[in-house]
Amino acid sequence: MFATVTLTLFGGFLQTIKLFLLTLLFSLPLGLLICFGSMSNVRMIKVPVRFVIWVIRGTPLMLQLLVMYYGPGIILGVNIWGSGDTGRFVAALVAFVINYSCYFSEIYRGGIQSIPVGQYEAGEVLGMTRSQIFFKIVLLQVIKRIVPPVSNEIITLVKDTSLARVIAVYEIIWEGQSFIKSAGIIWPLFYTGVFYLLFSGLLTLLFGRIEKRLSYFR
């Protein structure tokens, strides 16, 4: 029984990891673009972007998942995600990417604005362009400063993937919960915590090593 439960949960955890990795793949760069939009001097760009960030950060991720999956069908009368497991997974992925890219954008913004203005001015005195100043002087310092908050968000993402079950994405919590109805046992649901703890522990070690590698900025 234990082997059967472990294999079933591992299958669900693969779905969890897939959602986790794809969310990071798209939300990290998108967050940087949103950050630039929120810091833009053009009001017509800055205001809408800041409004979207405010809405996303001010509403629960579970609500966003429900709106993302059911909203288009209710409003447009068409299920743009398609049917089946793939459609639900894509809808969950889009909701996660939008949510986390907004959070990452604020972390990026805080990191960029924490760099003293004098460093920008020093780059200009040396005849560097704005892009050269950003990529050669500012960016590495920003990365060093944002690693702790970004790592915290990434570890939170590991646990937040469990919310995808609200639209019937078969991740590990869903699989663990299924044993309550099928076999009348609850311990597989608690057993899912082991998978989360191990994965979060590995990420904690990874980000700890990254922080040490970036310690040359001290």
C-alpha cells in the first residue's frame, strides 16, 4: 500500500514541479518587463501597469485561478482553454504567471531603486550609455540584493501550486486527497508534506549557495 501511495503521489508531484518550473520560466522575465512599465516616465504606461499590480497583489490567488478558468467562458461564451486536463493546466499556468510576475516586478523595482543615484552618475561621467550602466554596473548589484526576497517567493510558489486543485488540476494534494474517498485513509494527504519539505529544503540549500557566491559585493 505504501509503495502504491508513493508512486501515485510522485505522479502528482511531477505535475506540481511542471507547474512550478513553467511559472518561473515565464514569470521571472515577464516580471522584469512589468517592473520597467511600473517605473516608466510615461503616465499612460505607468498608471495601467501599477493598477494591474495593485489588483493582482490585492486579491487571492485562488480567486484569480477561478476567474482565469471560468471567466472567459462566462463573459465570452467560449472556453478558450479547451477541455480536459491540458486546458485546466494551461489556465492555471497563466494565472500563476500573471500573479508571480507582478510580485517579482515589485521585488525588481525595489532592488533597482535601492542602487544609489551616484553610481548612475559615475557611469555617465565615464561615457557609458544607459543600457551599459544598467547591465554592467547596476544589474549584478540588483541580483545580489533581490536573491533573498526572490528565493522566498519561489519557495512560496512551491506551496501555492496546491491551489491549482481548485480547478481540478491533478497535482500532489489532489492525489493525496483522492485516497480519502477511494480507500478511506487520510495519511497519504499528510504524506504529501514530505514531498513539499524535501523540495523546499533543496531550494533553500540552492539559494543559500547562490547568496554565498554573490557575497563578493560586500
